[in-house]
Amino acid sequence: DDMGLPRPPAFLDPTLNEDVILENGVNYASGGGGILNETGSFFVQRFSLYKQIELFKGTQDLIRTKIGDDEADKFFKKARYVVALGSNDFINNYLMPIYRDSWTYSDKSFVQYLMGTLRDQLTVLHGLGVRELMVFGLGPMGCIPLQRVLSSSGDCQDRTNKLALSFNQESNKLVTELSSRLPNATFRFGDAYDVVNDLITNPNKYGFSNSDSPCCSFGKIRPALTCVPASILCKDRSKYVFWDEYHPSDNANQLIANELIKKLGFKPINQTEYSSSPAPAIAPTAN
């Protein structure tokens, strides 16, 4: 909102059509989805980044039919795109022993596996006309409630946080390299780690009182079940950094977004000059 851009509707929104996409863009984000196709497979219905790119291709076909190839090319090349995912590849894949990746790779080689896959995906997006792209890194995912509850002390999981830092470091290198190598590409990396870490470490500084447990949980059974209709809700969700075992609350997300806008030097755009557009993926930092 502060950027002067509309919030893109979900791809599965039944009211979505070509006119809505041209005006507001589209969001392909999928709970449980990751960079890797195998990530989050126990969720069954989720879109990996490769699947989201496939859906984006379908959106392009619709827009080309609507406004013609020349105008569509201009629209997609002028558009702004966001890719923000990767935590599921650790939380709901590599760090779970039921997945083959958890015993096939070391920490270092798994991050490199992610980078190789992400390189291919971003290159495909460039081939589809993506020119202005923001890739967001991971926050301290070892501090989400799901990870804390695995420790008898309730502390953050140090190994998981180190994986996030390694992912961010390598992603930054990758995005910088692709931006310099791919023709007319303006790819940027957004590092949210410090912003989210400060919020979790110093919640009172930002008006929160709880940063280690979720507002919505299933009591003593956590984390076997996350936020469901029978869950127990906190009395004041505005005071909680986390809504459920995985995700920040609305207030926390707004604060994180505002801090990132300032940190990255974003400025509101003139809607008459730029059109919003389909974003290949927009996923929660701690999803």
C-alpha cells in the first residue's frame, strides 16, 4: 500500500479475470510451496515455484489474447515482480527426516542445490520477459514458534538460522550475477533477516509483548496441529509477532514491510507511469 501499488489478488480467486490482472496483478503464492518440486509434498495441494512459473505462462497467454502480443510484451517487461520463498525448502523438506533431501545433502550442498534450481527458474522468468525483479531472502526461521517448540529451552534453533543466513548470502550472489549477465535485467536482492531478527529479539521496541509463541495454536498439542477452527486464540493478536506456528501476524507483517521499504530505499510509484502486473510468487518469509 505504501508503495502505491494495489494488492494483487490470489491466482485462485474466482473473480480473477484479464481486466483484474491488468489493473492489479496476480499473486501465485502457495502455502507449503518452495523452490523445489518435492518441498511440502505432505501438503498435497501446493504450487512449487516451477508450477507458479507455469501458471504465469498461462496468464501471459490470456493477456496476449486480450491486448495483443506487442502491448503484452510492453506490459510484462515494464512490470514489477517479486519472488519471496525458500523457507519451506528447509522447514518442510530438508529439516524433516521423512524427506530424502534431509539425508541426501549436507547443509552446504543443500543450499547449493537450491541455488542451482533457483538460477534456472530466474533465468526462465527472464526469458518470459521479466526485467524488474525483487528476490527476498529469509528471516531467522529458527526463531519461528514451530522451531522453538522443538527445543526444551524454547530457544531459537541456531542451525536453522545459520541455514537462513547461508541461503541469503548465496541468493544475494546469484541475483547480483544474473542482474549483470542477463540482458536488460534489473534483479535485486532484499535481505529481511536483520529486520525480522530485531523484531523478534526486541518486541517491546515495536509495541509487541510476545515474539516466541503463536497467537493461534492448539495448546499442548503444538506443533502437531497449527491454526485450525478449534485452536486457542490469544486475547490480543496485535501484541503477538507470530499468528501461528509459521507466520508473522498482520501487524508484524506490516511493520516488516515498512522497515524493508525504508531499508531498501523504495519510493512510491506513479500509477499512471507504471502498471502493476502478475508476480511469479509472493510468499511469506517464514512460510
